[in-house]
Amino acid sequence: MRLCFASNNAHKLDEIKPLLPAGTELLSLADIGCQEELPETQDTLSGNARQKALYVWEHYGVSCFADDTGLEVTALGGAPGVYSARYAGPQRLAADNVAKLLHELQGHPDRSAQFRTVIALVLPDGAVHEFAGVVKGSITETSRGGGRFGYDPVFQPAEGNGRTFAEMSTTEKNQISHRARAVAGLVKFLGDAAE
């Protein structure tokens, strides 16, 4: 099965590829010739995921899934949420986003947070299906670990034995991550549909 993941983010592609069913050919946006920025103008994770997946399906005629992920911090009323990627501005720099988050939480006793991913899948007939995944945890006082992206150096999942996502291997992160949980729903759906 040929399936486009509406992303050119190499980290996301590397995380998702080993989770998909055998025989699935995972294509990136570059693989299908999509060079333009996908629209993300909705005010919910679900809305953005659907908008991106439908855009690819409508313009490129490829079965597609898209995700949107947000870090939801309790003390900040669920922020940055849907605005996680551009929390510190339109330049979308992870280091700036992390710095802003740590500054806003300085001295705050409640550092609880969760990562939430919503995946929207558009099938050849245009039907849309959604899958969600959540991982609860907390925001650390300082960045720890390397080799990951986004907020991984400051997010410590409750199931992570005291480590941040950035201190885990890809395999370890994939066992508990929000994206892995949403992808598990996608994979189960694809497997059931293939039977």
C-alpha cells in the first residue's frame, strides 16, 4: 500500500516508518512532489491534521495521513497546544520555543503536562478517520539530552524512569510516545481494513 505521510520532517518519518504494517510504502511530501507549505489554519489539533491530509488528497490524489501534535501544559491553561511549533514566533525554532516555555514556568510548582497527537487519515474514497494518542508527564527545569526535536529535551514522560524523551533511544520513545500511540490506532485500522 502506498501511503503519504504529510510531512518532510525526517525525525517524524524515522519514528513512524518502523511502526507501519509490512508492505506499506511510506512516502514523504517530497516523494510526491509537494513543495508548498501545507495549510494549518485551524484552531484545534484535529482540525489541522484533517486540513493537511485533505489538502494532499485533493491536490495530489494520494492516500494520506497527517498529524498535528501539541504540548499541553497545565499551568499555562493547556498552552502552547495547537501553537506548539510557533510558540515563540513564526520562525518555528525549537530552541526558542523551549526557552520561552522554561521562562514562563520559572518557579511554578505545577509542571504537569501532556503531549497529544491527532492523526487524520484520508482513504482513496475521501473518507477521513482520526486516531489520537496522549502521553502524560512533566516539564523539567532544564533541557536534558540530545538527538531529538521540539520539546523532547524538557518533557519527562511519567513512564520514562526519570528521563526526558531526548534522553531515550528512538525505540524507547516509540514504546510510550503520543505519536506512537496515535500511529498504533492507525496501524490497527489499516491492518483490519486489509483483512
